[in-house]
Amino acid sequence: MVHKLLEDLLDNFLFAVGVFCVLIFFIIYWERSFQIRYAEVVIHDFLWKASVSGKVTKDDYESLHRNLYSIDPKYDLEMQWVQYLEHPEYKLFSENELKQYFQERNIKKNILLKEYDSPVLQAKPEELTLQKETNASLLAAEKTELLPLPMDGTETVVTAVRPEQEVYEGEKLITLCKVLSQNVNYYVEAKDVIAKNSGEIDLEVVVDGIVYKVPVQVICHPRIVECKNGHTVTNEKMIIESQKQTGIILCPYCRLLSGRISCDISELSIKAGEKLTRDNIGIHVYYMDESYAYITPESEGWQDNYDEEFCGRQLVTIRYRNAETRLVISSENSNCIQCGNKCNDRCAEDYENYPYCLKCLSRKYIFTGQVRTEEQILYGNELLSILDTNRELIFSRGDFIVLKYGLGRRKTIVQRKVSIDGT
């Protein structure tokens, strides 16, 4: 009986010990798992802030150390800074290589000139009117005036209210007439008449069964006219008035368009890279209306296909509105700043960058256009030294920040690319 009791007690003790050990194991396991997760959060938060700010201060780095130490004092931490530095490559070039290179770049650009679009705005011919009155408006106006009393012994007389009229082709004439007789005086409308030609036109009026022909003098203007230079022009009122006074059609196109233009010189010598200005060139413009103007490159409407970067002779077209003229422009660079020889084998931009003759330039190292990228890694002690001196690390966009952390031999490496230049 006692033996049985002892066995039960031993079994219960062993079960309790087993449960306690399992509980201790899971507590230790979850604690270690929590420490690992917490360390990951701390590390990633540090990397994110550094990548978006482009820098790490000494306080940031020490704060990271303190956070890891609070998780586990045994945590190791090492930081690396990976830079990608670009190094331009330079070399010596022969005179022939330089000559070929410059010749391939000294090509005159093909500069297109725009066609002139005349800004003349004209009224639509079909909308022109000279007749501002109608039979109805005249009748309303005439009724405000008293007609003369009938005259005894007079025959019936019919007269036009507007015996002289000036209209456009296709306009209706005023056909309102006065009838004066011994019995009664009144107004009457003749049949509608459309103006077609200038001259005398008879209005037909029926009074007491008798047809009367009432003469009206009509000046009929065309809606479209042609100037002496062949431009089709809408015959507006101001053109009509001008033609009455001068006998010449006032053409808006002739005021704008050039009959011819000429340059005041046939050839121009200029420094390569120098612009055309009023100080070195201008053109004489003779308009179609026989007026004259002197135009310079600063004037509105001036166009040319002069390439100021080209070094050499070029045939240049100057266009002003609808007319063109041409001249030859010879451009040269300044001399070599070292020996004084000519440098006309290259465009103005290349001379500005390399103001030497080919012989002098062949003795100088020149950028080849190639850039060599070199990886440079700064490790823990170097970074700590910079932090102690400058109090911060300033990164460039594209650099990488690498952190190596962990316990004992088990280490984790994480990195993040810097997304902005630090300031």
C-alpha cells in the first residue's frame, strides 16, 4: 500500500516537472523570438530614416547601439558605407584624331524658315452693306413731316424719295416715292429693284392704273476688287472712300508684303559664335505700296538660317515676310591662346571648350567621354572616425548603407539604397 502511494507521488512529481520544463522552454523561446523581431524593427527603422534623409548623425548611430543593447547586451553591430564613384578617363589624342573629331562636329545646321502668313482680316463680301435705310424706315421718318397741300390744276407728279443712291451689287434700292396730285398727296412703294450696275434706273409706280417711270441715279460698287498688284480685296467703305479721293485701291496686302528686299552688303566676316545684330547687318525693304523700311535682325518678322556655331563660309538666306535675299557669311574663331595659330577647324562651342590649335591640344590630356565607376567601401572604424570628426555621415543618391548585426557567430546582413543626396 505504501509502495503504491510512493509510485503515484513520483509519477505526479515527474509530470509536474515535465510541464514546468516545457513551460520554461516556451518562455525562453518566445522571449528570444521577440528579441529577434524587435531587433529587426530597430535596424530597418534606422536604415529607412537614413536612406530618405541621405545622412546619419552620431546621435542616430549611438541611439541604434543603445536600442540593440537594451534588447541584448551581447548584440554585435557593424556598419558599412558602399559608394560608387565615377572617374572620368583622359588620354592624349593625335592631331589627325582631333582634326577628324572636330570636322565631324563642325556641320552647318539645317535651319528651316517659316512661311509668312499675312495677318490681314477682311470682312465677308456678302455681309457688306451701304444701304442703311429701308422703305419702312423711310416711310416712318417721312410721316413726321407734313406733305404739301394738293395744288389745284396740277397733273399727278411722282418723285423718288431717294433719287440718288449708293449701294453694293445685289443690294435692294429704296423704292419709296411721293405722289403729288390735285386731289391728294401720299407715298407709294414701287416694285423691288436689285442693284446690278451703276447708272440711271427707272422705278415703276402704278397710280390710278397708270404706270409711271421714276428715275433714280445709282452708284453700284462691286463687293470684291483687285489692286494693281493682283491682290483680291474686300471692297470695304474705307477702300471706296480712298479710291474716290486718290483713284487707287487701298490694299492691306500691299502695305504688308515686300515687293523686294536687298541686303546692304554682299558678304560679311564675323567671329564664330557671334549673333547677327543691327551693328553688323540690315536689309532694305521696298513694300508693294511703294513705301520703304530698313529692317535689322531685332525687328519683328526677321528670319535667317545663319548658324552662329558653324565656323567657315555659309550661304545665308534672310527672309522678311514674303521676300528673301542671300549673302555669304564667313565666320572665324579666335587664335590659339598658347601659340597664336588659327583654330578654324572646329565649331564655336568646341573652340570655347578647347581654345588651342591642334598641335598644342595634342599635348594635353583630354576627356575621352568615358566614365569609369569604382566601388568604394568604408567599414566600421573608418565610419566611426568620420562620425567623431564630422558628427555625421553625408551620403549620395545611389549609395548603399549596410548593417551587419547578431549574436555570436550568427549574423544578419541588411542593406538599403540611399534615395536622396544628403545635405
